[in-house]
Amino acid sequence: MLGDLFSKLQEARDKIEKAKGKLDDIIVESSAENGAIRVMANANKAIVSIEISEDLLKPGNKQQLEESLAFAVNSALEEAAQKGEVEMKKITRDMLPNFPGLI
């Protein structure tokens, strides 16, 4: 019985690790300055890419660029975190019925 529980726990751990790998494939995008800054992040909350329009790279535009970039990055990470949480809830919900006495 104890061996069976450990086996199920290991199986659950393996499924969670596999799910975390899938989160790398879920990409969200955020933008600022009417699309002049685009930030893409994955559901593991990692920035995948940042694109900045040449127009924002002009001298004297540093503060605006920094503020807009921070906004776009934070928005992308927030959305990525939400999507990741939804996916992980789906996975754990599917696994929990396999553990007698936990529900």
C-alpha cells in the first residue's frame, strides 16, 4: 500500500514536470505605446522576446522608453502567470482523483 502511494506520488510529480514543460509553449504578448513596444512571455513567466520600434530609440526619449518597457514587461508577466496558473489547476485537478482520501 505504501509503495502504491509512492508510485502515485512519483507519477503525479512526473505529470507536473511535463506540464511545466508545456507552459513554455504557451506564449502571451503585451504591448505599449500603441504597439511600438511588444513583449512576449511564456506561461512559465519567462520573457521570450522584446521588440522596440526605432521611433522610441530617439535621443531624449529614455524615460518614456523605460516606463513603457516596464509596463509591457509587467503586463506580459501578469498574463503569463494567469495562464500558467489556469493550466496547472487543470493538471492538478485531473491528478487529485487518483489519490484516495485527498478529496
